[in-house]
Amino acid sequence: MKCIWIVLFGVLFSVSAQAHDWESSRPDAHAPIGVMGDHVHKKGEWMFSYRYMYMGMDGNREGTAAISEADVLTQFMITPLQMTMQMHMVGAMFAPSNRVTLMAMLPYVMMDMDHRTRMGVAFTTKTQGMGDAKLTALVPVYALEGNRVHVNVGLNFPMGGIGETDDTPVGTNQQLPYPMQLGSGTFDLRFGLTGAGQMASWSYGAQMNVLVRMGENDRDYALGNQLGADVWVAYLLANRVSVSGRVSASSWGNVDGADVALNPMMVPTADPNRRRGKRVDGVVGLNVLLPSNHRLAMEVGMPVYQSLDGPQLETDLQMMVGWQVSF
């Protein structure tokens, strides 16, 4: 991921002679909708947003290779088959001064996972509710003509449940494994750096962020730390329409500790040492600027590489649509 930032700042400074004053009224003045905390505001400005995200996972993977249900069931009593995750997220941004923009986000999460036992019994577990809230400060550190860089510093608040249960063949109201819980149960620090630039018909940017878990939660574990990086370019098709392409890379660690209510021999999703992985996604998007500073956007992405410390369900498809308004 270091290469991403070498490329970013090489682009920022090499094209500065072609850049012009930042135009916030362009459809590509914001990053693709899947990038959070991508821009800052001037003193007194507000922005509200809504995002809907869908993620589909189907089939298991160990390392970079797909593995069959039968292979998983030689190691575990139960294998996950597929999972869908949907999220509604509302957000707000406000700039109390030109030196800082505050951003708050609150998600509502819905998940379901299909399973099969060694005896051939199929069942589905479901959970839904509020996820962890996020509060972030965005601090500008560089601005020259059409190029900008700012620092992201944030805190995740443990509002999502970590005691979610559902009925399984083992019994009623069983504690669900780590991927089916709504939150982390810990206060999590988030650090990031974001850069972006504009030219006459093109824009570009990159973001790197780190998520650090602080201590263990009430069930004696902490989810793994995360590292993410995004690079994107956008092109103006018209005054109010732009298209974008983005490469998103992420890595995450194993669970530290363990929930004593989970049996790691039963299903791989309950094994804290089989949660680590990394993935690179290719994503395409569309931004449409409407009157009165309303903006509609969407993105669709698929993995181009993923390596999982599995068996783990592999990601197949991601989609996000969103609305933003600023004043």
C-alpha cells in the first residue's frame, strides 16, 4: 500500500502546473460514494448524506483458492454457504471553522448467513440493528490550486450489539459467530490521510486509513485491526455527470481473544484464528449533480484478488448508492 501514496503524491505535484482553483460545484468534487471522509468544508457549511450498501458473499476460500463444502465439512460440523449484508447509513458533516470539518455517521445493519451441517441440514441465521457510530475530524494540511490533502482522525463508538443470537440446529437463542455481530464492542481509533486533485476534465485522489481496536470488549475479545487504501480517477462526461474508477485494497487481522460462548470446532466463523485476510477490489461509479447542491452517486465493485485465512466466505459483489446535499 506504500506504493499507492508514492503514486498519489507523485501525481499531485507533477500535475500542479496543469491544475486550477478547486471547483466544488463539479460532480466529481466529491470522491466516489464508497470513500468516506474524502473532502472538507468551509466554515459554517453543512452536508447530510444517506448511503445504502449491499455485499454478497458466496462460497468458501482458503488462501487464494476456493474450497468446496465437502472440504470444509471434513474439518467442521457446519459450513457457511453464503452471506448477504445490507447497510443503511446516515451521515452529517459540519465545519465549525476553516481548520476542521466534523463528520458523524450512524449505520443500520442487516445480515443473513446460510449454512449446511454434515448431516445435510440447511439453516439460516439472521441479525439486524444499529452498528457502531463514527465521529471523525478532518483537518486540512495542504492546498495548492486544484490539489488538496487533509488528515482524518476519528473514533468508533460501540453501539452495535455483540450478543446477537438466533436459532440453530444446536438449540434456540445461540450466540452468533463474529461475522454476524453488529459491532466491535470496543472503542476503535481511526487514522487516515486523504489527497485529491482536479484538472480540466479529470480528477483523482487517494486515501489510506488505519483502524485500531482499543482493548477487549465485554465478551473478552477484540476484532482485528484493519488497514485500507483507495486510489480513484474520475472523468467529466458533462457539466453535471462524471464517471469514476477506483481500486480499493484492505487487510484485516484475526480476532484477539475469544468469545467463550462460541465453539471454534463447530463452524469456521466461530474460530478467532480464521478471520484474517486481504482483498483488492475494482470499482466503477457514477456521480450526478442535481440542482440546489443535491448529488446522487453509485458504485459497483468486485474483487480482483483475495486471500483469506480460511475457510472463510469469499466476497463476490459490492454495491453502494447514495445521496448528498450541502448548504
